[in-house]
Amino acid sequence: MSFWKWGFVILVLMSVCDADSVSDQKKDLVTNLPGQNFNVDFAQYAGYVTVNEENGRALFYWLTEATQDPASKPLVLWLNGGPGCSSIGYGMSEEVGPFHVDKDGKSIYSNPYSWNTVANLLFIDSPVGVGYSYSNTSADIESNGDKRTAEDLLQFLLNWLERFPQYKGRDFYMTGESYAGHYVPQLSQVIVRYNKENTGSPINLLGYLVGNALTDEHHDHLGLFQFWWTVGLISDQTYKKLNDVCDKAFYMRPSQECYQIRENLIQEVGNIDSYSIFTPSCTANDVNNKLLRRWHKFGYIGRSYDPCTEQHSTIYFNLPEVQKALHVYHSNTSRSWEVCSDFIETSWQDSPLSVLDVYHELITAGLRIWMFSGDTDGVIPVTSTRYTINALNLTTISPWRAWYEDGQVGGWTQMYKGLTFVAVRGAGHKVPLHKPKLALTLLKSFMAGTPMPSFEQVIEPSRCPKSNRRFQEFLGGSVSCFYVGVRIGMMFGVCDDECNVDDDPLTEQKQDQVFDLPGQNFNVDFAQYAGYVTVNEENGRALFYWLTEATQDPASQPLVLWLNGGPGCSSIAYGMSEEVGPFHVDKDGKFVYSNPYSWNTVANLLFIDSPVGVGYSYSNTSADIESNGDKRTAEDLLQFLLNWLERFPQYKGRDFYMTGESYAGHYVPQLSQVIVRYNKENTGSPINLLGYMVGNAVTDEYNDHFGLFQYMWTVGMISDQTFKKLNDVCAKSFYIRPSPECRQIIEYMFHELGNIDHYSIFTPSCTTNDVNDRLLRKWHKSGYIGRSYDPCTEQHSTIYFNLPEVQKALHVYHSNTSRSWEVCSDFIETSWQDSPLSVLDVYHELITSGLRIWMFSGDTDAVIPVTSTRYTINALNLTAISPWRAWYEDGQKSGYIGRSYDPCTEQHSTIYFNLPEVQKALHVYHSNTSRSWEVCSDFIETSWQDSPLSVLDVYHELITSGLRIWMFSGDTDAVIPVTSTRYAINALNLTAISPWRAWYEDGQVGGWTQMYEGLTLVAVRGAGHKVPLHKPKLALTLLKSFMAGTPMPSFEQVIEPKTSSQQVTGF
């Protein structure tokens, strides 16, 4: 319908209204917008309403009526904050409005999730001096503040309703974000008071909704500091100083000492978009770029992610034809339109430290009040809002729980008496820009006064993950939190004399060569080998390996071993097929595709399925499968390396590094320990171990869970009550040995968490209705970002590696058992014999031995989060030799292999590695048992014999030995989060030798890093538990720096010269 037709309709409807009102309304009708190459089905108006005749103060507005039946729809006001930022520039043009400005700054495109699909939507540029709003009295621009802003907005509404009388008495809601956390409650307060004194008021205010709202300075900064440290943005030292010095003076009134701390903080954080910490920042060399200059600026997700949207809006709203179309008034001044006014912000007259008193008054008045929070905002994070709500001391009327959209967790919510809180998963400060569909669902629920959708309300029955047997077992506490997997059925026994093996090692090497893989429709430029190495002749224990040599000059490149954890999970399934290997399994489970960021581009890459019973590895003695543990695993891996080097003598004495993730946080340090000790006792050892690097590593049970609980609360996954109970009850018995009381708390915790992928909390979970789906059954499964996001990759790998032709190509040994290949072995895990609570002692030994040790952590992992790794490193008490800093890679592009996110990759691998042709190609041994290949073995996990609570003693030993030790952590992992790693490192009591700082790749912050005496920590921004899957290019940069023994790249090392002079003066 054309705008002219809408104008005619309005004239008819308003025939009984005041003629001047109709005239003013008609004048404000917007009939066409420059750059609009599509039709719309709603009327829109724009213009001015005078709020002070004497001074000539006038506020600019833009109304976009509802797309359907506007006469019956409520009126919703949107306000942006700052103070000094335009609601037209942000709310209308980049968030909830029907038009968004395109990259050329001259065109606009339609927003399918516009809030005017469900309401009449009103935007106001407030106060005067913002956007197109103005005053004829210059002193007004210099004297803005909270009090007058609220008074002017009330006057605006009263006057505007005279111009638009059809909205008098209409259901009215107010919304906004950031500093509108002051505007909206304060305006609500003056409206409520006005209505009490004026019977028949035209303003029918029912409630308000504010997001990532500045509310109470004390709690805002308390939550902010905790969030920064928890997600790995700042150093321990800065965190302490912020709490000690900036306790009441961080935002608008920092003391000189606090200001200096803020300056150092900015250096540590690096050039990230603090308003959306996992998205790229705008790198345009523009001193006016607000994204890098102001706290109230944000990163955005539009049709494709564009962090420079402010520039597009600035161009568009300064076009004369646009201003004419919107009826913009031109004064005699030459003031250009700008997204935010620095002058208004710096000259602001009054801003109370808290508006909690306003909340109490409005709750008593009976308004519907909702607060929402994007949980990747680093300016007013979810922690700040939670602390603020707690300070209100409201009664909970419904507990913390997950809410859903399209079968995925949309976030979390809790209802209080008088207030509802909603966290929006994966969104930054500007929730409607990052998660537009979720934001629209939020508005609908708010206006309807109904709770956020539950799982049962949105899921299709065929996609219900709750039908998953193992998921229910997990919630019931029948298996441990980390190490759940598929149970191996009957174990197998075969005779070694079935195999006739030539004693010539070169012959064995030749026999192990893999010439072709089923489903490989492309050529490769490297040699690869796969097969078995016997580690115990008497029992017939043999470990399966896969070597992919370096793509260039393999004779001069180092040898890198990758191990996955579990215990009971396959390095072939994860490391090779989904993370760092040159081949990844496709969705059909029958084809493989090339990984451009494979680690064999810089090293010879060796994968081992360990211990026996995992993947293709086997034993002729069934008791071996039932008696796996840390100690024997390390011994068998040492024997493997010694025997394997006899078969591949060209690698004797070659520079050798070890890497891995998760429970390999035990395997790798413990194997390093036995190698270091072996080398001391055996001169001329062929194993030239230089160091190791582990990611999101299980290290020290106390610090791991301490950091995990803090991480889950900080990012808004669990309730206050559950957080307290976890710390009080599960303090020493969470992972492998939970008490019955702790199990009950864990069960309830999972009810709160919802069906998310804890290994990558901001990516979809696999919703395939498959009882073998590991993503919902095991803590050690991760969400993956491959060519397209697929959370069910284990299924693909299971199919592939059970293919006979794959096993044949890989020289898989087939015993008399018919055991299928599986990603992880539950039996191995459950029968594990020994697992120390900590391997920090191993670290100390290996650091002393001189090994190069790196730890890395995907910072979106909620299983072994970056917090856990940081605590663990702290426990080592190492000296920092370089400060925490950002490291860089080219933003979004660096994190993905190609197509879109696929959370079901395990399914693909399960198919592939069970294909007979795959097993044939890989030289897989086939017994007479029917055991299928599986990604992880539940049996191995449940039978695990020994697992120490800590390996910090190992770290101490290895640090002393001089090994190069690095730890890394993906900062969206909620299993072993970055907090856990930081606590673990702190427990080591190492000396920092460089401060916490950002590191970079291609001009974007890749994460943060700190060097200690004997250990380096690297946090990887935006990565989950499986860092190489979520951020493959960053993981490759990490490996290069680790092997070179050099710090992670600084901004100066990666930035193009033309932008190297860019100044970062704030957020």
C-alpha cells in the first residue's frame, strides 16, 4: 500500500479530530525514503514536537506504524542512551526499526524482524542536541541532564498525543538500552506521578523493557570487573586494582588513579569491540569512529556482519534528500548529523549513581518491568544486571531456567515479584542487532505478559533432545560430568599369530602408507600413514595411529603429536577429523573435504587413539580394556613412541611437541613427565621432546570446578542459588566423584542450563533425534564451526570410520571381535584405573626440564572454561615474562573453515569411520567381535582406574625440567572455562614475566596472553572447548608461535601499515 493511500485513510479516520492535529499529522507523513527500492505496507511519520516554546526546544521523532492492523496494536517507544546518542541512528537504523542502512550509506534494506511487525514503533532523538533534535537557545545544549531529559520527554508525549490523538489511551510500552537504563525508568516515574495527579491522562503506560541497562554504578562495575576477568580480557593484577581503586568511580567519575588503571586496562583488552566481545571491531582508519572511542558503541550483526555500521548511518542521515524526506529542520548552524554527541556526554549535568529507588517506586506502582541482557556485552554485562537485581531484594516467583527459540536455547530467564529478567544467548550490548529474531520473541513475550517460551512450546517432537537416553542418564547422575560416552558391548580377544608382520621397519612403514581415502575427491601433496604399534606383546595391546606428513619439506619440519581426552575419546574422531587434521568428514558421512588450516601445513602431524579400546586401538586381553587409567596410558604412549620411532627412524631426534585438549590435560603432561624421566636415564633417547601445549585442559579438580562455577554464573547460565550450592556442596566432588547431594545439585543445574552445547555455549546444539548423539550425551563434546555449523559431527565420523574401505585404507587391524569404531569409549572411561586430582606436579617437573609448554583455551567452552585454566596456571606460581595482551587474527574470517556451523559433526565421523572401505584404506584390524567404531567409549570412561585430582605437581616438575609449556583456552567453553585455567595457573604461583595483553591476527584481537616463568597462557577469543574447530586460523597461529617459542603476535606485528597509526582512546 502506498504512503499516499495511508495518508487518505488517516484523513478519513481523523475527520472528527482537531483540524490542526490532522494538518500537522499530514505534514509529518513520510511518503518516500531515498535508497528504498522496495514497497512497505505501513504508514510512517517524522518531524518535530516542541517541548519548550520559550527556548525553542524541539525533539525529533520517527513513527513507523504496525504492518498489520495498527489501530489495535500498542504503541512502543524506543530510546537509545549515551548520554548523547541518537535513537534514529541506532534503534531505528540498526536494531528494531523496519529499515537498516546499507554499506554504501545511500541505500536501505528491510529488516524482517522489525518490531513494527507487532507494534506501532516510535523513536525519539533525546535530549536536544542529539541527532536532528535542536534548541534555539544554545545554553540548552550545554545543560542537558537526567532530570530535564525526563521532563522534556513527558512534555513531548503529551504534545505528540495531541497531534496523534488516535493513540490517546492506547496500550503504551517503553523500551531502550544502555544509558536508557536511566531514561526509561525516570520517564516512567514522571509519567506515573503525572497520571496520579491528572485524571484521564492520555498516556496509558503499562510497563517498560530495558536491555544491558546502566542502573546502579556500584553493581554495574562490580559485575563488569568480574565479567572481564572471567572471560579472560584482563590480568589478575588489573582485576585486583579495579576492585581496590575503582570501586565507586569507574564510569562517569573516575579518579586520577582509576583513570590510569583504565588506560592500562585498554591496553590489555586490545582493539576489540567491548560491546560485543566475540565479533570483529571496525578497523577503518577514522578518528571519528565511535566504535573505538565511546563506551556506548556496539558491534553489529546485520545481513552479514559489519562492525562499521555507524559510518553508513552517518553518511545516510547527512544526505540532503534524506533530511528533506524526514522533514528535518535546518537552522542557521552548520551542525552535521552524528550518531552520538561527545559534547552532550561531556557536558551532562546530572546523573544519579543509582536508579534502584526508581525501580522500587515503579514496582510498587504495578508497572510491568522487564530487564534483558546480551551475554557477550563487555560494557554492562549480564553479571552487572544480575548483581543489580539482587540488590533489589525481590522475591523469586519462578526459578532460573532456559528459554527457547526454534529448538535452541535462546537464553535464560527468571521471574521475580515485580520484575522479569531475560538473558539473551550470544548477543552483545545491542541485542536486537546480534539476535534480531530472539529480540522480537522477547518483545512479544513482554507485551503479552507471558513467560519466555519453554522447550516444550517450540520444539518439534522429532527433534527433541530430551528423548536422548544418555542425556537423561547424565541428568540422573548415573555417569560423571566429563566423561560420558557410548558403552562398548562385548570385549574381544584375538591371537597375534593371525598377523604376519615383516621385521624390516622400512617395510612396515611402507605397509602403513595410505594412498587413497574413500570419499576423497581431491589430491593431496603430502604422504600419510596409518596402522598399529604394539605396546605390550604379552597382552596384545596395540595403539592405532595416523600420521599426515607436512605439506612442505617434511624432512625439516618438527613432529607434533595430538591427543584427545575423554578419557575414552578418539584422536582420529576429533583431532584428525574435526579439528587440526587435513581431512574433515562431510555431512553425509561418506566424503571428506580439505581443511585449509590443517596443522600439517607447518608440521608433521601424528594422531594416536589411546588408550586401548578407544577408536581402532585394541587389546587381545579383554581385561586391558577394563583396567585403563592415567598411569598405564602414559606408559603405553611412551612405549608407542619408542616402537613407532623404530618404524619411522627418520623422526628420531626430530624436534617433537605434544598437543591436546580436555582430559589430555592429564595425558600430555603425564606423558611428558615419563619422557623427561626416560630421557634422563637413557642417553641418546630418540625422543627429542621440546615442549607441549594443552587446551581447555582438565588440570586441577579444585581450580577447574571453582572457575567453572564462576564462569557459568558470570555468563548467566545458572541461578544465584545453584551457584551458591555448587560452591558449598560440590567444592571437592564435582567431576569424577560427586557426592549424592552434589549429584542432585548437578541435575538441577542442567535443568537450568537447558539443552545447550556446554562445549561452545553460543553455538547451536545438535537436535538430531539419535540415541547415539554424543553432543547431548557427553561433556567432552563440543559445538563445531566447520564449513557450515554442524553439532552432530560425531555421527558423521562414526559412520566414516566404520566403513570397511576406510579401515582398509588406514590399515585397521580386525580381530576376531566385531567391535565397531566409536568416537569415545564409555567402557574405557568408566573402568579408568587412575586419574590424579591434579597434574600440576607434572607441570613443575616439565617446566624445570625445559620443555616448551603452552596451554590454550577456547573461551566459549563451558566444560573446561578459560577460567579453569587461568586458576590452574596461577596455582603453578609461575613468573609472568610478558603481560596479558590481545593477539590477533582476521576477525570472523579467521574462525571458520568455510560453510556454516554444523553441530552434528560427530555423526558424520561415526558413519565414515565405520565404512568398510575406510577401515580397509586405514589398515584397520578386524576382530570377530561386532564392536563398531565410536567417537567416545562410555565403557572406558566408567571403568577408568586412576585419575588424580590434580596434575599441578606434574607441572611443577616439568617447569623445573625446562620444558616449553603453553596452556590455551577457548573463552566460550563452559566445561573447562578460561576461569578454571586461570585459577589453576594462579595455584602454580608462577612469576609473571610479561603482563596480560591482547594478541592479534589480521588486525583483530585473537585473544589474550600472559607469559609466566615456565608457562605461557593463551586465551582464544570466541572459541569453545575445541579451539581448532571454532577458530582454525587462530589455532594455527597459536601452534606456530608455540613451536617457534615466540610470544603471540602483537597488534604492530599484524596490522597493515596504513592503519598502524590508528589511535584507540577508549571503548
